[in-house]
Amino acid sequence: MAEEMAPQLTASAAPQGGAQGPSGGRADLLLALKDVHAWYGESHILHGVDLTVNRGEVVTLLGRNGAGRTTTLKAILGLVGRRSGSIVVHGTETVHLPPHRIAHLGLGYCPEERGIFASLSCEENLLLPPPVATGGMSLEEIYAMFPNLRERRTSPGGRLSGGEQQMLSVARILRTGAKLLLLDEISEGLAPVIVQALGRAIRALRGKGLTIVMVEQNFRFAAPLADRFYVVEHGRVIEAFGADELEARRGMLHEVLGV
């Protein structure tokens, strides 16, 4: 079957630069997008996105609303109408794979709309997703990271506050064993104390070796967390830089993002 025969990314095909493996490929490369285009129906949203993510990094996609950042996450997961180009996850070309096969490569997605089941308890929401890889976090580990969820574990999802629902949405994918987390605007509209708690959680997850790609409008939240940044405009990456270049790029960011 076609989906069982996904071509593997060879060392010679890996993007150049960064840590090199013994055969010359990037030993730490976890995700690579090359000339990715995406459509919703007849609407052409992504126009050749190129980016890479290394194992253990936190990478943030910056840009205005409508720039194509969320569509980039959905294209990685196969949740767009049509896509082309190359999307390599863990060495496997996924651009022709269905979403469920992509998820089982160890991806977890936290959508902007959260997707909490209102009639299920907080703990039932946590237990619902099936594993996509080994090594998922236990309930006790999750409750240690998000104490609010322990206190509300028997409460229906629909009765949680917005901040608690956001914590639950992030925590839910940690149960699955996913090692590459795609987080879409997780700080949006939340109280500062909740935003701070989510920031601590991201640092803790990076400390555990997880890899995170974030879409964020809240630059103050994203700036101290990310190792690298991509700026997306009109469906293309127009700038890419590391955290050590952030101060030097503030003029450009103010012009492009208004921050």
C-alpha cells in the first residue's frame, strides 16, 4: 500500500548545516518542510514554506493573523484540503500520508479552538486520546505540571475556565507519548497567571527532551521560550533567526508585526 511505503529521508537529502551525523546528514533534524504549498478548496494559502526543526528545540512561528502560520501546522498534520512539496517527520516523507499515519510518527496537536469535550470530566478528557508512541506522561506527572487540573479532575470540561481548558488541551496530548508538539496560540486571551503557568510547562517539556513548534501572537510570551523564530507573511517564510539575534531583529519585527 502507498501509505506503507513512505520514502525515507536519506542523509544526502537532509538540509545542510547544524550538527552532522557520520554520513553527513543532520543527526538532530526532526522536521523539515521544503517548498510546501497548501490549499483550502481553491484558496492557495501556503506558497512555498521552508523550515526545519531540530530535536529538543522550541521554534516559534511569528506573523500577523492570516499570514499562514496555523495553516503551516495543519499542513504538517495533513489537515488541509491539498498540499504539495516535502514534509519530512522523523526521516519519513509524509506529504502523501493521511493524518492518522502522521500522528503515529509521534506528533501531538493543540488547536487554537482547544476541542475539549464539554460533557466529559477533566480526567476523562485526559484519558480519551489513544497513544501515538510509547512514553506518554502519567496522570500524576500531568497533575504535577498542572495542579489546577488535579483540583478540577472530576469537573465537566465545559465548566472549566478558559485557562483550565487551555491547560487541559495541552496536557491531553502529553498522555499520547507525542514527542513533537504543535501548539497553536495557547496563550491567547488568558490571564497572566495562566500564561506564566503555560510558559513554565513549556520549559519543563523542553527539559524532558520534547520538541515544540508554536504559533504565537503574544510576542512577550514566545520571546523568552523559543530557540529559533520564523516570520511568516503571505504564506511564505520571510525571515528566520535564532534567539541570540532577537535584539538585532526587533526593528524588522516592529515593522512586520507591530511589536
